[in-house]
Amino acid sequence: MRSCVRRGIAAAAAIVLLAVVGGCAGRDAPGGAGPAGRWSLAFADGAAKSSMASAVFLYGLEKGIFDRHGLDVEMTYVTPAAAQAALLAGDVDVAFDGDELMRAVGAAGRGKVFMTSGGMPFAIFSDEPLTVPGLRGRTISSTTPGSSFSSALTKTLRDAGLDPAKDVKIVYLQTVAAQYAALKAGTVDAVLLSPPTTVKARQEGLHKVADIADKTAPAVFAVTEGYLDANRPAVLAFVKAMAEATRTARDDPQGLADSFLKANPDLDAALVPSSFEEAAPRWEVSPYPEDWARTIMAASPDEKVRSVPLADFLDPSLVAEAGALAARVAA
């Protein structure tokens, strides 16, 4: 029996938030159906709860959408590395993160990437009016090596004729908040930000160097094969719940703001409307795009990862079966 507090995750990283909907009764590894046809599902979110990437989850939990779909969701916010480790160890059933989660699942051969919720409108900011070519010789921060942030930064620099290994210095500061603080302190020249921090940066007079949303891979949802084999209806219910939460949140900006601010009481409420406007057009619930998956795997320095066939870890059938494509948002 798995405990509600995941000791394996706690050992990997400090847990920022643990949200439990409906409790953990009846949890036998790997996951399992609870009373009256309900399912318990442990979910690790590798994005910060203060990121708009987490807004739909927070809305779905607050509005009882997952509950209505028969899911008792144990939601844990951890670092991206901890989300990957927890999924591969079987400490959680479903994980959400970026590029590195896909590479980890593909390389391990223990899991399926079954869905994306779309991309995020990342942008590079500086306290000077720079262009991307003007970043030559500068120090730029990102979150972690191999993350969606870092992959988008690398592509942006190369497209501008810069060698990321020679023409700039990249430092990894783990979180968007740490990056922003470093820029304000003058220890880096440019940073990669996402909403709501992009909105804050504009309000505080920082300069946008470039929008890099189109160079940012869509977010990754992965499930352990053990949970999927034992509880396929639960994963289908999760996809349907995400589709409903996406559609409803898009049409309910006030409800979305309320749930987001409830989870982030220290956040400036004035940042939320513009953050919503930036992020919501990119929300979707759809199978993971093969072209992006190919790009992510090809960017790995590990030949083993680069050689993994997409069919080994991409599973588009769950979204198709759930009928969730109706939730797709046209950019």
C-alpha cells in the first residue's frame, strides 16, 4: 500500500505542495480502482504551481472536475528531475514536465507519453534593450539542462547564428523565480521567463529580447505502463477531465484566476488576466506531435536515446479514445 505522502519523492526533492482530492483509500500499487468504480491516481507536476502551465490542473481540482470523472487525484509539485525519477520508480502514476521527461521515458522503456496540454509562451528578457545576436558574450540563465526552457534557448541562439557552447555563458538556476531574482541582482544578463513572470517583467520595465514560444516543445504527460495496463479507464478519465478543465477554464477567466490565486496567495492578482491571455491560446489536449517528439529525442547527446523508435513510447490512442481532441485550441 502506498502512503499519501510519497517518501520516495520526498527523498528526491522538497515537496512544494501536496493536494489530495478524495483521499488515498484503496491504493494498491500500481494505483487502482477504489470504491464505487473510482480510481486513485498519483500525479507529479514538474512545473511550479505559480506557472500558468499548472493553471488548468489547479482549476480542475478546485472545480471538482477530476472528482466528477471518478478520479481521486493525489497531486504533488516537485522539481522536473524529481518528477522523472518518481515516474520511473513507480512512485507516481502520471507525470507532467517537458523534454527531459520524454527522453527519460523513452530511454528507460518504462512508460508511455500519451498527451500534451500545449506549449508555453516563453520569452527572453533582459534589463537592456538587446537582440538575440546581441547576447554574444553575455551570461544567460535557464532552469535545468535539457529542459523545455533550455532546448528553446539553444534553438533560438543557433537560429541567430550563435554557438550556445562558445558564444554565450549559460547558467542553470532551477526555477523561473531564481532567474528573475538573478536578473534583478545583475548576476546574469538575460533570462528565460514564462507567464505570469513575463507580465511582471514588462510591468517592471524589463526589455523583451525575443518571444520563443514557437521554439518551445509542447508539454509532456507520461504514464507508467503498470498503471496504464491495470487502470486504462482511469487514464482515459484523466484525459477527459483535462479536456473538460481546459475548455471550461478558457471560458471562465474569473474562475481560473480565483483558483490560481487560491493556490498562490502571494501572487499579485493584477498579473493574472494578462498571463491568462498569453497562455490560454496555447492550451490544448491532444496526442503528442510526432515531429516535436522526433526533435526532442534527436537533441539528446546520448545515442541510446536518439535511437529509440517513437512507437516504443508514444501512445496517441488514449486521447483519440477519450475524444478529447475537441479541447484543442487553435493558436
